[in-house]
Amino acid sequence: ARAELARSAGGPGRTADGVAVQLLANVGTLEDAERAAALDVEGVGLFRTEVLFLERTTAPTLEEQAEVYARVLRAFGERKVVVRTLDAGADKPLAFVEAAAEENPALGVRGLRTARRHPALLDTQLGALAAAARASGTQPWVMAPMVATAQEAAGFAARARAAGLNRVGAMVEVPAAALRAPQLLAAGLDFVSVGTNDLTQYAMAADRLAGDLAELLDPWQPAVLQLVGLTGSAGAARGAPVGVCGEAARDPLLALVLVGLGVTSLSMAPAAVPAVRSALARTDAATCRAMAAAALAADSPAGARDAAAGLADPGV
Ligand code: PEP
Ligand code: MG
């Protein structure tokens, strides 16, 4: 009965044998953040800042950005807040980021790459985050989207640190970044966070908006899991946090596999947190690793899921 109580209780994410796995919220607006702050989550694992500015036709100023970021940081107090710098382009066009005519926008100038053309946009945002850190008394964790190389990671880290930010990371959503995760981390990152939506799109060469490619876009694809595993091992080797902030994190069974692959935090829509928390509480770390190994050995997404499910506690 006591074990049942522990399972239904809230609080920080833990495996049955007590390994911490932070349970974080994905947010896109100030309202989302304020709602999430009132819930039993350990912080924000992905603040999609471009969502703040989808309607804008002119670039937001440093002051207006700093004001929103400070409010989000204050809402979470001591809790972790991972802010993603503007991810403009492809499926997230921003009117004030002049888009080049591209045949393949998903493979074009998007995410961190937009800073090549518009360096001031990134520096203004980093300045705004640093100002918000001073105003709120808490340091955000700051990460760049669509990093492909260690050079890009190093360049981003240098700019973020020059702005006064000291928890700097990158999203791993390009297969090259997962393959080179050790080099990315060694290039001056404190953490990485896997975006399974784009990582799946790019690993499987399947447009994430194409409904008829659903089987290829399944994050249970063993190839995708293998890339997450490379990232997890790289993080473990350096003692660096490895998050997952794509949709995969909200599937309780897959969350256990991700933990078994070395992931240390899971970020999702807040409504999904209780089910993931309870799945973790029923499963020890060794079982998560066994589930991960079984999923990697499968030859299809359905096979991976079945193999993992066969090892899970029936209550998951
Ligand atoms: C992802 O790609 O998995 C991710 C978290 O970012 P977005 O869905 O905003 O591209
Ligand atoms: Mg993405």
C-alpha cells in the first residue's frame, strides 16, 4: 500500500530505485508558463520562444523580450527553465525573419542558421535573456535549435557566454549532432536536449508534416533510438545532462526507454507528466536499460514497442 501511495504521489521524477529523472514542461507563451508553474513539474525543459512572436511583423526589442523572460523565470523561482533561442524557418516561419526562397525549407536556413544572416537577432535575444537573469536573480538554461556541428555549438556557446549566460546547451535534432554529441559537448556546452520531432524527421528523411509517412515518423524507429543512445552515452561520459523535449517524452513506455538510453530529463506537455512519473516510479534503472536494449534490437517501431512492453511492469 505504501508503494502504491508513492506511485500516485507527485514530486520529482524518480525510478523505482531512486535515480532522478527531471520531469519538465514544454511551454510556448507566458500564459503556458504561468499555468505550468502552478503545476507539479520540476521546471521548463523547452520554452519555444518563437511562439511568443509568431504574430509579429517587426523584431521584438531587447526590453520587451527581457520583460517576458523575466516573468517566466520569476514564475519558476528556483526551478530550472530551459529557453530555446528563436527557431525560425521551415514549419515555424516568423514574419520579421526574412526568409530566403528555398526549395527545401526544412533543409534550409532555419533555427540557429538564421543567425548567419541575422546575427543581431540572436545577440539581442541573448542580451534579453541575460537582462532577465539579472532582473529575476535566476540564470536560465539557454539552448540553440538545429545545431549540426561542433563548430556551431562552439560559436553559440561563445556568444551566449559573452552575453553573460552560463548554462549553455544545444538541441540535438540533426543526426550529425547525435553522432558527434561527444564533440558538441566538448565544444563548450553544459548540456544537450534531444528534439525527437526533428531528429526523427531528419534521421528518417520524412517530412514531419507529412501524415502519410506516419510509420517512418514514429520515434520508436530503432534508428532514432540509436541516435538518442549515442547522445545519452556522450552525456554520461561527461556528466552532462541530456534531456528529451520532443513529443516522444510524453509516451510513458518510451520515456522509460529514453531513460535507459541515458536521458536524464524529460520535457512534455504538462498534462502528460503524471503518467510518466508513475511509469518511472514502477521501474528501476536496470529495467529501463534492458527495455532500451530490447527496443534497439528490434527491427521495426512496433517491434521495439512490443519488446520494451514485454519487460515493463504491467502497471505501466
Ligand atoms: C523537436 O524538434 O523535437 C522539438 C522539440 O522542437 P520543435 O518541435 O519545436 O521543432
Ligand atoms: Mg525541432
